[in-house]
Amino acid sequence: MPDTYALELRLAGRRCVVVGGGSVAARKAETLARAGADIHVVAPAIDAAIRSLPGVRCHERPYSPDTIEGAVLVFACTNDPAVNRRVADDARAAGAWVNVADDPANCDFRVPASLERGDFRITVSTGGASPQLAANVRRRLEPLFGPEYGALVEELRRARTIVLEQINDPQTRREVFEVLAGEDSIARLASQGVASWREWFEGVLRHRR
């Protein structure tokens, strides 16, 4: 039975600290940048890949506890287990959640492998047992879920507002939402585009008003 609780966090403008400046730190910083976090990377040397990320503040110096003040998430990504343990202890003492690279037992949260198509997202986790297996499964899913899924999410967001405004009966609403999220809806958007999909959506509404 999983010992974690799956959720998505809104991190826009929230302070997140990455301790370490190598490739692992770069991957963590990149995902945080996509979420709009206020990212602080601390290490004696920081890769150029990290410096090029938007919204990242680089601090080229050894780690010290003051670095994590005000952070909501902390990532310990150095190649020194002793430093990582110290970061984890300091983060918890400061009330932040911590993720320690290559030490799942010492993590408050884990970052699953993620397939993203706009706001459509599938995550794969093995509870820290095998990140490589999670990554392999994500790669197998990539050809099954193309960019049309991201486009569909955007159209469903727009359509939901219209349905709620124009259809009062809850059961009818559920039926419409089921049709809009169905295989025919996805196939139509992928093959015919947004304009055709919206025309079809208007027909669905007329039929159920």
C-alpha cells in the first residue's frame, strides 16, 4: 500500500531551494521553473544549464541553513551524503518539505516521472524504488497521448463554463461532460482541429438544451 498522498502543488511565487549545482539539480530547477516558483540554487559551482533557466537565482557558495529560510520545498542534490542529510534536517526544522536525491527513505515528498501536454498531465511513480522504471513507462505513454490532449483540456475548460451557464439539469450536464471527454471528442479534435471541434460542441449543446 502506498505510504504517500498524491497531490499537485501551486508554487508560483513560492520560495523553493535547490542545494547542488549539477545535472540532478538542473532537472529539479527546470521543473520548478515550469511551475513559476521563486527558485534559489545554492552550490559552490553551478552548471550553465541552471543559470539559463528563467526565474532562477544562483548563489555560488557553500550551503548554509539561512538559505532555506522561508522555503516551502527544499531539494538536496549534492554528491555529499553528509551535506544532504544536514540540508534535510535543517529543512524540516524550518518547516519545509525536503526531497533528498538518491535517498527515498529520507524524502518528505517524491517527484514522479511526468508526461505533460499543456495542462494535461500523467504522472508515474514507483514510490522511489525505481525512478528508471517510472521514466521508461512515461516514455511508453508518450506516443499514446499527443498534443491534442493539451488542446482538449483548454477546450473543455472553456466548454465547462458554457455548459454550466446554458444547461440547468445536473444529469444532462453530466451526460454532456461525458460526451466531451470521450474518445470521439479526442479523435475529432486531433483530426479536424479546434474550429471543427467547437462547431461539434455547439451541436452537442443544441441537442440537449
